[in-house]
Amino acid sequence: MDLEFTAAEEEFRGEVRAFLAEKLSPRIAEKVKLGKRLTKKDMEDWHAALNSRGWLAPHWPREWGGAGWTAVQAHIFDVESNAAGSPRIIPFGINMLAPVLIKYGSEAQKKHYLPRILDGSDWWCQGYSEPGSGSDLASLRTKAERQGDHYIVNGQKTWTTLGQYADWIFCLVRTSSEGKPQEGISFLLIDMKSPGVSLRPIILLDGEHEVNEVFFDNVKVPAENLVGEENKGWTYAKYLLTHERTNTANMGNLSAALQQLKRIAKETKKGGKPLSADPWFAGRMAKAEIDFEALKTTNLRILVEADAGAAAGPESSMLKVKGTIIRQEINALARRALGPLALPFVSEALDEGYNEAPIGPDYANALASDYFNNRKLSIFAGSNEIQRGIISKTKLGL
């Protein structure tokens, strides 16, 4: 594999940079770089700008509105957009549900839902985890009973990210208790406005309302909202999780975080010298960068193989484990570099327009928030312990 970009790829990089300079609002970019809260409208506006250019869903087939990019082009866009300070694309509709619908959904489902994901008509959230059913997802208990042309759904989902904004939720539900637990699960699309759906916020360690509990009390769901076949949802769930775990490596975000860490290390003084000159700190920072470069190469190799039709199986688990470890290390080093300036955490300081005198650099409060929030990375999308088990079983035969 050639690790140098071709002339055409460098030309594409220039095209991406020109687009970002023209379409990315400086106000939004500053909010992202300083770790300020983004509103739903901020995210929707960026979503719309990408969609107008045809760049919102690069990995979708062209026939459904995809950009038709190669894996390398997608990587270039990811790195450049993160460096510029663009908001992340909310992944639930674009990167999680859509690939499942494209592969397993009915023609009617594709024609209805995919355009609405692209134009922003529907904001989706994910209904997988339950109390007691996180990494052991097959033990889920939310039940869907078929009654004529509807399902009646009862149960609870938790850690539902940005569910407070969602119009729809894609859910794993239990439709049979016979056989192995994985064999009785179905994949159902549920309107969040349906009678019997309620939501309760969960406030995280960093003070943010990012996740929620969702409750289903005799919720009536049309049978046409079943994706694929009944009791085959585990197959679709694994397919979705492969996409989620690959994206969890989040190379563009990692690259931007690493560059910020290097700037902080140069600006922070210890004994009159930049912290980057301290052997202990410089050594840890160098290891994080070496690990990142190795991960970047592996990520590109896997994506290129996927472009050629290879299925990303345990490789996605490898990316997930290593990507989250590196991200948490970068967070820890940035917070350590700031020392006591990273200790204060004022939730209101993340709001746009907050004008109190900052304690230390303007990014200090956001870095403290990132440190706490990103502790979750090694747990969600299947804990890193679970991923190591997958790797051991499929690659090492253990």
C-alpha cells in the first residue's frame, strides 16, 4: 500500500480546504475548537451545507445520494474538516442506520427514509443498550409483540445519545424467547412521537445532557417498520456495530486532538522551559503520536480493503480498541499539561457568549470536560474487553 497521496488526492485535499473556507462558519469553527456547546441548529446547518455539496454521506452508494469517494478521499476529508473545526456529523442516521437499510431494508424503506436522513427531515437515535444489557447486548429485554399489522413494544433503553433531539429511534427488540438469546431479536424503527414513548435525561460527569433513558409503554409500531426479517435483528446489529466500531477510531478527531496537545505542550512552561522539552512528558507524547501513526496506516489499509469488497470483521474491533486508548491518553496528557488550570469545570463556560474571566487558557475548561466525557469511549460500541475477546476468538482461535 502506497502511503503517499497521489496528485489527484492532493488536488482533492485542496478542494476540501476551499469548501471548508467558504462554507464553514468561523463562529461554528471557534465553538468547536474551544469546546463550546453546539446547538441542534449548529449541527443541522453544517449537515445541510455538506448535503448541498453532496458530501454528507460519502460511503453511501451514489444511487442513494452518496459521494462515491474512495477510502483515501474520505480519510482526507475527515482529517481536514476536523483540523478546520467543523462539527461532527451525527452518526446515527448517516453512518449507522443507513448502511443497515441499504443492505437489508425493503425498497419502500430505502425510498422513504434515506432521502429524509440526507435532507435532515428525520433525526435518529440508537436504541441498543438497556439497564443490565450493554456489552452483553443479547440479554436485552425490551419486548415487541406482534398483534395483527402492528407490534406492541414495552421496555426501556438507556444511554440514548442525543435522544432529546430525535424524531425516530432504531431499536433492537425481543420478538421471541425461544432458542439462543441472539435468535429472538428484531430490528424495529419507532417514531419518538408515538404515544407511550417517554424520555428522561441522564446528566453525565461533565455536567452535560448528552444521553437519556427512553421508555416504551405499550407503544404501537406498524409492522412495516420491521427491518429485514423477524428474529434476524442480531445479524443486522452486528453489521451496524462493525460500522460504528470502525468510525469510533475517528482518525480526524484524533489528529486534531494530537495537534492541540502539541501546541499546549509548547505553550506550557515548566522550570522556564516548554513542557514539550520535559523528557517524561515528551516521551509519553511521542508514544501517543507513534501509536496514532500506526493506527492511521492500519485504518487506511482496512478501509481500502473494504472499498475492494472485503468485510471488516475483527479488524473493526482492533480499530475501536486502539483508537479509544490513544484518544484517552491524549486527553489525559492535555489535562496533565494544564495542571491546576484544568481542575475547575464551569458548565456555563461551554455556552456561547459566556463572558466571565476564564481561569487559564480559554480551552482549559473544555479540555477538562473532554477528559471526563471521553472516559466512555472504551465502553460504548462494545467495551474494549469485549472487543479483545472478539479478536482472540476470530484471529487467534482462543
